[in-house]
Amino acid sequence: MSIDARLSELGITLPQPAAPVAAYVPAVEANGLLHISGQIALAPDGLMTGRLGEDRDLDYGVAAARICGLNLIAQMKAALDSLDRVERIVKLGAFISSTADFTDQPKVANGASELMVDVFGDAGKHARSAVGVPVLPLGAVVEIDAIVLVRPA
């Protein structure tokens, strides 16, 4: 089954890939790896902002991480033309805006991690970092970047 068919089966419509907000490119393919710049939680109704443990809760963070995951997949498709070129999600790096006493960053990152497995199956299983930070660009609550192993075009 193609990845596009899998997305359709899951009822997922990918967003338009976000344009960079500073001096960088959304993705770079080098030596069989696609490096995707950090994607913030830009939802259809706007940027998901805040700080977990202060003005946002765990469920909000998980939902934001899932949106980041959808944005990562949209960037994959834009860079590769076909999601069927994705051989494996190698690593996700999740940055979660949170207070010093908030310690559920891994649970937040699961919002994106579980999406990758839902979409790519075993090829979606990956290594990961989940790090709490005091602030993210534009006040975003979550930002996630990725490294993806790709098949030649």
C-alpha cells in the first residue's frame, strides 16, 4: 500500500508545507538522508502557543506534537515528491516549551512518534530526543525536527 493510500485510510489530509520564517531551507537531502528543519505546531486555525505546566496542559502538548508530525510529513512529501521514497524515520528531535517542574516531555513527543508509526508502520519507528526548553520561536509550544532515510529517486 502506498503511503498516500495509507494517509487516506487514516483520514489524514496533509497541510501545505510551511515556508521558512528565517534564513534556512525546510529540508536538505544529503547522502541518502533527508534532514527536515524544525516544524512548529501550525494548526489550521493558527499557531499553537504557550508553555506546558504554566498555561497549557499535557493533552494540548500531545495535540501540538501531532500537528508538528503532520507538518514534518508534508515537508517530506514536498522534498521527495513521493512519500514512498521514505525508507525509515531515523530520528525525531522534540523541543517542548515547558516549566522547570514539567517532566512529561516524552509523553508530549509521543504525539508525533505515534503518528509516524501509524503512517509508515515499522519504518516509522525511530530514535528520539524530547527536551524541555523555556521558550520556542514565535511562542510555539512544540517544535520537532527529523532525519529520514530515503530511497533514491
